[in-house]
Amino acid sequence: MTIPSIGVTSGDPGGIGPEILIKTLAGAGALPPAAYIIFGDPRVIRSEEERLGLRLPLGEWRPGDSAEPGVFLSAAPGPLEDYRVGAVSAVNGEASFRAFEAAIGAARAGRLAAVVTAPVSKAAWALAGHAVRGHTEYLDRLHPGAIMAFWSDRLKVALFSHHRPLREAVEAVRADALVDFFRALHRGLGRLPGGPYRLLLAGLNPHAGEDGYLGREEAGDIRPAVDRAAAEGIPVSGPFPPDTVFLGALDKKDTVAVALYHDQGLIPFKLVSFATGVNVTLGLPFVRTSPDHGTAFDIAGKGVADPRSMEEAVRLAAAFSATGS
Amino acid sequence: MTIPSIGVTSGDPGGIGPEILIKTLAGAGALPPAAYIIFGDPRVIRSEEERLGLRLPLGEWRPGDSAEPGVFLSAAPGPLEDYRVGAVSAVNGEASFRAFEAAIGAARAGRLAAVVTAPVSKAAWALAGHAVRGHTEYLDRLHPGAIMAFWSDRLKVALFSHHRPLREAVEAVRADALVDFFRALHRGLGRLPGGPYRLLLAGLNPHAGEDGYLGREEAGDIRPAVDRAAAEGIPVSGPFPPDTVFLGALDKKDTVAVALYHDQGLIPFKLVSFATGVNVTLGLPFVRTSPDHGTAFDIAGKGVADPRSMEEAVRLAAAFSATGS
């Protein structure tokens, strides 16, 4: 039996990433069988282990070997002479960027089936001179058309657009772009187990435009795009009233709600799946998941961070790796 | 002891309004003590009673008398020679409009403390020649600044804007209009029991603009408006990231989340409070509530409509009338 190799980055050394990673992998015996490879600075991992009173049985990762179950370390030393917990800094940003870059490089070279990323600080990346606004934007540059999606037992959501001002997100709702998106999403979902997935599309306007009284995008762009995609065999329907479409997708394993902008999808997702939701990037040649929360600098170093979302991200990466890529 | 007089309209005769009204008032003994006065066509009420096998002990309403507990009828005959259940029609629209207008007239004349409105069809109103897009717009014309809010045990939400295209809703986010809104909302909430209410404001953009990276409305208009209102003693804070602000308001009795556009508020509200949520209009000289669903023509006349939201609307009207107006 072949088991997958799954990279796990440690995130910003000043945030809760190292803590939730160690808490999760300390219970590796209860996780799906895989080689879990930590990408991070060994000094940060050791220091956080001491703080938590946990010790991971870390083997050294040798990517050439056939994978064996266990927890391994791929050292990605950062310039961490004086890293600080609980704050944004350039050294922390440089460290989390290097670890992420190393993991993605290994995945693109085919040595990892999946990468799970702990939270980073975009502000710290900027201080370190990396002009990219987060994991998903970095991946989107390497693999244009990467899709941000969110996954939990109760609700699955894919975002047509994510990190842009609402005003721009409204402008971006055009028929051609929507059709391209439906194709990429359907293709990305097709590589996951549990499908085929049906897509329920939210409208842009209240009541999905109410026959044009409350907006024209539904008639002008959205409905034509759905018709074109459906004619190609993509199982997409809508646009539905945004305030009830997520109820329609709730607790349905094979249904993904499609949101046209960031908060349309994340408001319902976080309400239903807070602390257990997983961020999934679709459309890559490998699986990528991450917890759906940030660095939480305010509680870093206190040992109180909730590792559930990280654990779910690791479990989902393993589940998707079973048939993915 | 003085008990309140509460008007209850029967809604579109072709929808589920008459059914949920009769189901609710048939249990009037378990409702707060009040005079519940039905505004509707007696023929519709009698016909629906027969269908349901329920009979309300209807007294005739004499508005001059001091109110006694019970269920009364204020006949508002519609042109209902041939009304049809389960469909949009001009006769149905005319009937529901007349009943609503009669109830609002009685409330504005001081004869009712509250009006509970069963669902109407805006399309039927339009067919009947009434160029007003629903209850709230009608009330907003009579009392400019009327505010649409949603109320349940779990979540309370007020909407800065409601029935307008998203593109226009974004344009409407201006400092002066926001300050006026906070004042009106604070005033309206001040007349309700259970306060004082604290206001948690959602941002417009993802992550509330993330320091300008994801939109400028927060810095340019929203934050200045919050500062001005707070300086006047209005307990408003924010703007908070839209995808977590509703979690912050959840299960807090004295907290109202403020949404900047229709779906920002209604997506979380319907997800959390479906079937038990109540629509409340604030800023009127009387209390007005209604169930948070529509006419449901598809299930009308079948006896299967869920009356819980209507019952909650009646209970809330009674609770608010205790100290309101």
C-alpha cells in the first residue's frame, strides 16, 4: 500500500501556527496513515514543544525514499536570531515565507501529494519584502485559476472572487469569467473523492435580482453563464436568492454553494463551521488545505490555541490525497 | 391592567398568510394577553378555517372600547369574487393591500399598539396597481427613516440598506447617511424593552478593508461615522470583519449586528433563525413585526405551512407593546 506524503508548514513563528501544528501531529497515531513532513525552522519547533510539554518523534525527511508513516522534519531555517512571539516582524515573515516556499516547491516537484499551511501574517511577509498577499495569491500566480474554497461536514463553499474590495468584486461578475470559473471549479472538484459535486450558485443582488427590480447582473451575466456551463454538462444551477442558497447546501455531502464574493461565502461558512472549517485551494496539481483562521497573535505562546481547524485541514488533505492529483 | 391591541393582517389570500394566522391565533390562550384583531376579508378567513378544521372565536372589533383579551375581526372586504389560492393575481393583491392599509391606518390613529403583517406578494400589489414594493417601503414613505431589522433569540440584525441592487448599496455607504442611520436605530431600539442595545457594525469589504488593501470605504466613511456617533453616546463599535461580526453578536440578548446591505445581514440571520425569525420595522410610532418568509404560493392551501415565524412575530409584537410606543 502506498501512503501519501503530506507537507505541513509551521506558519508565522510569532503566531499560533507552531502550537496547533505540534498539538495536531502529537496525535498522529489517530490521523490517517501518511508521512507528515513539517516545513519550518527546527529551533521554533523545539522551543514550542518545550512550552507545550510535547515532543514529536521527528525523523529526518528523505524525499527520495518511499514514504513511511510518521512525522518528519524538513528543516527550513529562517533568520530567527531574535524572533518574537505575538508580534508582526520581518524575521518572522521571512521564516514563514521560506518554509511555505520550500513546501510548495516540493509539492510541485511531485514529492508531496498535499501541503497543509499554518497561518502566516501578510503584514510580516510585506515587511520581509515579499510582495504577495498570502498563500492563495502566491499559488494563483504559479497556477492561474486557483480557486479558494471552504470545506466542512456541514457546508462546502467555493468563492468566485476573494480578496478584493466589494466594489471591484461586483464589477468582476461577467458572463465569460463566470463560465471559465465554473469549468475550473468543476474540473478541480472532479479530482476529489466524494463527487460528483453539484454547484448551487448564489445571485449577486437581494432576492437574486427579483426579475430585474433589484439588479440586472442576474439577467445580463449570471443566468447566461449558468446556461452555457449547464449546456457543457457542468451540474450548476441558480442564481438563487443569496439569503437562502446556503440553507439549501447545508448538510449535503455532494453540494458546493458558489459565492460571488468573499463575505457572501465566508459569513455563512464561519457561522456554521467556526473552529472546524478548512480552507481548500482547488485547481492546483496537488492538494492544499489550511485552517480557516489567522495567526491569532493575541493568544500566541499561551498554549490555549484551538487546534481543531488545523487537525481537520490535515485530515482533509489526507482524504483528498487518497485519490487526488 | 391595560392590555395592548394588536392588529394582524391576513396577507395575500392566495398565499399561506391566512393559514399561519389562523393556526397562530387558534392558540391565543397561550399567547401574551392582548386583543388580537384580524384585518382581512371574512370570506377568506372562514374558508381557510374550514379547510383547516379550526374555528376562531371571533368577536367584532369595536376600536372605541377598552381592549379585552381575545381574537376579533375588523372586516376589510376585498374584491374577492373569484380569488385563487396558490397564484399571483390582481384581486388577491387588492385584498391584501386593503387589509394592510386598514391596519396601518388604525395604528397611526392610535387604536393599535402594534401591527403584525402576514406575507403579501409584491407582484400581486403591482398587478392591482399599487406601485409600492412591499410593506417596509410603504411604511418608509409614511415614516421616512423606517428601519428593517430581524429578531430572534439567537441573533438580532439591523439593515442599513435593504431592497436595492448591491452596486447601489455599495454607493450608499456614506458617512453622513451612516450617522443618521445610527441615530435613528439607537432611538428606535431605545423604545424597546431589553435594552440598552449595543451595536456591532460590519465592514463593507473583506476583512473590513484590511487597512485599505481591500477597500477604502472603512477608512473614508465608515470609521469616521462610527466615531461621530460614538461621540454622541451611541454605543456603536466597528467596523468589524463581516465574516466574524455575526458570531460576535450570536446569543447576546443586548447586541444588534448592523449590516450594510441586505444579504450581509440576511444570510447569517436566515441560517441561524430559519422558521423562527421575525422581521421588525423600527422607527415607527407603533410596533410592526412580520414573519421573515414570503407567501409560499407553492404550499398554500395544503395545510402544511409552518406557523412558527408568525407566532414569534405575534409574541414579539406583544412583548414590544408592553413598553413600546
